[in-house]
Amino acid sequence: MAIAQHKPALKRRVTINDLADELGLAKGTISRALNGYPDISASTRVRVTKAAERMGYQPLAQAQAIRTGLARSLGLVLNAGPGNTHKPFLTDFLDGISRAVSKENWSLTVATAMDEADEVATMARLVNERKVDGFILPRTKVVDPRIDLLRERHVPFVLYGRTGDPTDCAWFDIAGEAAIRDAVMRLHGLGHRRIGFINGASVYNYAPLRLQGYKEGLAKSDLPFDPALTRSEAITVGQGERKGGELLQLQNPPTAIVCALDLAALGVYRAAQMRGLDVGHDLSVVSYDGIPEAATASPPLTTFAVDTRAAGSRLASLLFARIRGAAPEGLRETVSAHLIARGSDGPAPTKPTGGFETPSNKNQPKGENT
Amino acid sequence: MAIAQHKPALKRRVTINDLADELGLAKGTISRALNGYPDISASTRVRVTKAAERMGYQPLAQAQAIRTGLARSLGLVLNAGPGNTHKPFLTDFLDGISRAVSKENWSLTVATAMDEADEVATMARLVNERKVDGFILPRTKVVDPRIDLLRERHVPFVLYGRTGDPTDCAWFDIAGEAAIRDAVMRLHGLGHRRIGFINGASVYNYAPLRLQGYKEGLAKSDLPFDPALTRSEAITVGQGERKGGELLQLQNPPTAIVCALDLAALGVYRAAQMRGLDVGHDLSVVSYDGIPEAATASPPLTTFAVDTRAAGSRLASLLFARIRGAAPEGLRETVSAHLIARGSDGPAPTKPTGGFETPSNKNQPKGENT
DNA sequence: CTTCTTGCCGAAACCGGTTTCGGAACCGAG
DNA sequence: CTCGGTTCCGAAACCGGTTTCGGCAAGAAG
């Protein structure tokens, strides 16, 4: 055995030229064979693909990019500004996207921005540098400058959430309005007649939708809509606590509160506890999101959960389709959240919520993890 | 005013050739002028840079990449497997990295993996495709196969955390061992004599370090090390609750518990509450991480907080240096966590923790947000 | 047996940069 | 004036692919 030549680990990539030499073909021929051009005979095509497989050839994305203009990368810019820090689903979301992206041998480029203007600027930079072929836009707003930018520049994108003006927009969204509607109807079924609603930030597109869902639920339950029972702009525990407190100290407080966000619901827990109310008994709470803390809260929170990982995957798939030229109108999906019934809601208390009432049956009529 | 020619938005990128035409120079000259080659006269250099500025020229990263081999992108692969889902700092971490990266006009490529083998495979794919010039490795383990891969392939990388074999490794880390040591000494100063320790997962490099810090704190306080007072593998609330419960039901239970992770500390809260113990009074808890939930727990958790955003930025900077050829030995930083004293620790109870004791002074001798 | 297609592939230009090489112009020294 | 040495830039090769163009050969049509 000869002494091994050193530098074995520094194996050069196998290029298209290596393939061409190996097979005695022109490199253009190799390229066309691999890319499915019709002017290549079937036999040559298999010969090339087999050799490519055998030699472990993988085209260099950036070499392709300079000619084709495709960077083979999806873009995601996150708002990391103050108040946007709590993103319990980010890992799942990234994982969902990443899986879909890896499957196509693309990659995911992420950047962060401090505010709306910064988001737009960052996205512009990414498209100028051709680092990215399209964007996934999380947390859509009713009017969203990001969308204007991409529309104007003709950059493919897909929304996570809907928006005010759907022109040219593809999206994936969860029907939060239906969930909120169902939450109201569920509470009505449990005997509640005064049902409050605490919404999230109204700039986001989901907020008006969920309010509408709330109204729809009331209507289907033959309950009147009382503006005094609604609040909004509660996206943190603290804000939920404040708004919840406001509702609870009404002269005729609600016996149940629907929250548009789990975090706000956790705040309502606090507001209730401070007033000596037993959540799930004196006050019912149904919420939306399915954050992990909801399961370990006491009582465990009944909530409509969202499969964020799946959302990420679908968004990536839709964006691929968009990049490959599909019309946005055909790329719009809305799925529903699924109820996880736990311990935070129960039959309406017999007396109007207040100090002392009979220790009624401590709620049990629920399924678990529906 | 003439009618505007249409297709104004589809402005072509300005390329190096445009610059060359504009200035009447060869494109090679432009390139060398912009890249600081010494064989370009000062006057020409400023002429070129000014024109580049004026015309908004930005070199196309992938065109450069194919010749230079640099993709101008940093890689980060996240473990999204089961049990790794709770990453409260991910946004901050990404933001820290992203800022440093944007500043250099690079980008950040992130991918996810399901387990250790998948991580390595994903990283291998990213370097094969030359999508990435180096990696940031979060959550280092004592023996870490990711490091072996990158070492062997001579791919630059930097660790977030230290590791067993430091050969060729650059890193940024928080001195968790010092924090745990200080926690023990702080508790000793408050009069505690039996101080337990609940560690995290021992595969990670931080675990043995923090255990060592615990021992060091005991030694400096002239307290004996009692293995019966230590537990490990507690990285969730549930696990913290279990391990905490074990410690609390010892015949001679600790009056204070130091946790290597805030999540575990929150579990200890539960274990204590189930036994009717008042955290911060009957039982002191000091922890490490600084997760947001720690601030809103009751009592608010005294913990050593980590600036994850800054960590991300430093990691990126170190990686840049590494990619540009700096030796790894010079790229090793360790900073300390900072104490946020809150309400979960206080003077040792006068009687051995148990049922009824005097309602001693409800702790107040702490600073806030040190 | 020509001529016209058609199928299939080679050659070369191209994408937007970087890097090597060589030579023109200018310099001071002899 | 000649010569060797710098300074500075143009020309061209190169990186690893894609895409256009044109031509050869085989088969079909006349």
C-alpha cells in the first residue's frame, strides 16, 4: 500500500465539467439532460442522471442563480421590535418551513427588523441582493406596507394571515373568526348569557375577523351584542389582566370571557384570582392559540389550538407554487383551529358572578384534547 | 413633461459592466478598485467608488461566490426535535445574529433538524451546496458530533457554549458555573445551610460546569457537598417539579434550591406549593436563564439572566473573524450572567422547613433588577 | 436517389463577478 | 539617449453553471 496522499478531506466538489469529461459529452448537454430539456434522447438522459447520482453531483445553487436569477432560497423577516418578543411558536414555525424547503433543496434566509419600516427596508435589501426568491409574511396587518413593496416589485410572496386588499395575494390562514364564533356558542351551550370578548391588536388582520366571529357567535346564540363587554389591544399577560379586570368590575359582569389570545387569557386568570373568582367555575374562559403554557396553567386553559408547524410547511409550499408561476388566486387556504377542551370553562354560575354562591359542580363535562 | 415610459419598477440591477461603461474602464479594473487591490491609483479608486455609490451598485453576492467560494451567509441549524420546542430566547438570539450579519451585508441561513444525526446531515448539505460559509452552533454538548464534522471539513464555526475538546474551537459562552457559585454563596449569606441543586441535561456542556460551580459555592461557604441534595436532567417545568418534590420530601430537606434552569425552578414552585411551602420564605429558590415568565411568576423569580441578543451578536462577530482567518484560540469569550434579585429567595427559615413556623419577615432585603 | 424534416448534440456565448498576466506609460539613473 | 524599474490599467481567462444556435446524421417524403 502506498502512503496515502494527503489532503484527502479537501475533496473538490464534482462539477458539471467533471461529468462532461467522464461521459464524453459537452457540458451544455449535461445541463440540458439534467434540466429536462426535450432535445435530449432518453438514453443519454438516463446515462447522465445515473452518472450524476453515482458521482454525487449537485449543481451549485449560486452558479445557477447568476444565470437563472433564482437563488433557491425563501425569505422570512421577523419583527423583533419591543413587544414582539414572545413568540412561543417560532421554533415550530421555522421547522415547518425548513422541512418543506429542505425537501426541495432550497434554503431559508431569515432576518430580523425592529419595526415596520425596517421590515420593508430589510426585505428590499434581500431582493436587491437577490438573496431570496420570495417571502413568507407572518402577522399580516389590515394595511400592510410589506405587501405594497412586494406587489410593486413583483416579488412572489405568501401571507400567513389575510389582509385588507387581497389583490395579488396568496395566503394561508387559520379561521380564527370561526374558532371565536364556536367559543361563544360553546359557552352559550354551557348556559352563559353574558359573554365578554377581549381582542388582540387591531392593526393585525385577525382582530376585526375575530370580533366578527364573536358577533356571529352571539347572533347564532340569540344573544345581543353589548359593546361594553368587549375590549381589544390585549396581546400580553399584563394587558389581558387589565382588560379582564375592566370587564369583571362592571356592575353586571360577564360570566364568561372569550380571548383572542392565550396570553391575554392568562392575564384574565390573574384578574379573576385577584377578585377571588375561581376560573372554570365562577368565570369561564375560552381562548385561542394553544401556547404550551395554556396546558400547565391552573386550571388548564380551554383553547383553540393552531398547528404552527403545519402552517409553516403549507406556507412554504404555496410560496414555491407562486414562485413557479401559479396565480395567487389559486393559492389561498384557510383551515380551522381545533378545540382543546380543558378546565377553564364550565357551566354558568347560578348566581350572577360575585361573592358567595353554592359550590356548584366543579366542571367536568369536557373532552380532553379533542 | 413626457408621458412616463412604463415598466419603471422593473429597474435592472446595475452591474459591474454598467459601471465600466460609464467610466470607460475595464470591468476588471472596477473590481480591483472596489476590492482594494494595490495596483489601482488613488484617483481612479475614488472615481470608481463615487460612481458606484451614485449609481447604487452592489455586487451580486452569488456571482462573487462562484469565484471566491464565499456565499456571504452564516448558517444556523436548530434542533426542533421533541423536547426542544421551548426556546423563549430564539427571537432575541436570531435578532442578535441578524443585526451583526446585516451590518456586513451578509445573510443568515437557518435550517432545522429533528435530532443529532439530522443536524449533522443538514449541516453537511449546507456546506456541500456552499450555501453557508460558517456555522453558529447553539447548545453545545460535551461531545458534539457537529464539531467533529466541521473540524474535519475545515469549515469555520463558533460555539455558543464550550465543549469537551476545545481543539480548533472558537466560542462565546456565559459563565454559568460562576452564576451558580454566586447563587449558592448568596443563599449562604442569607443563612441557608442546606442548599440543594437541580441541574439540567448532562449531555450539554453547561451541566457539569454548573455542578462544579455549585460545589465551588459550597466550598467557599464552608458547606459540605451532599450528593443527596443534587438532582439533574430537569429541563422542563414537569421535570423540575418532580426533582424538586424529591428534594423536598427528604427527611432533612434543603431550605434553598438552586436551579440550573428557570423552567425547572418554576417546577420547584409547584412542588413547594403542593406541600404548602411559601416560596421566598419557607423555601428559597435561585435560578438561571432569565426567561420572561420568571418575572411574572409569583413570587417573581430571582435568577441570573443572560443577554441572548448580545450573545447572538458576539457569536456572529466571532464567526466573521474566524471566516476571515483568525485563529480560533484568540476567539474565545466568556461573559457573566447578571443577577436579577427578586422575591423567590430570602432569609433561611428559623425552623427546619416543615409545617408551621413563625411568620417571619416576608423577605424584602433585595435589590430590584440589579 | 435527392430533398426535407426531425432528433440529437457540440460549440460558444452568456450571467456577473474575480484574478492573472502582460504591456504601455512614466520615472529616474547612467 | 538608453535602460531597468514602477505604476497603473486593459485584455482575457476563469468560476460553474444555463441557454442559444447551428449542424450532422438518420429517417421520411417525393
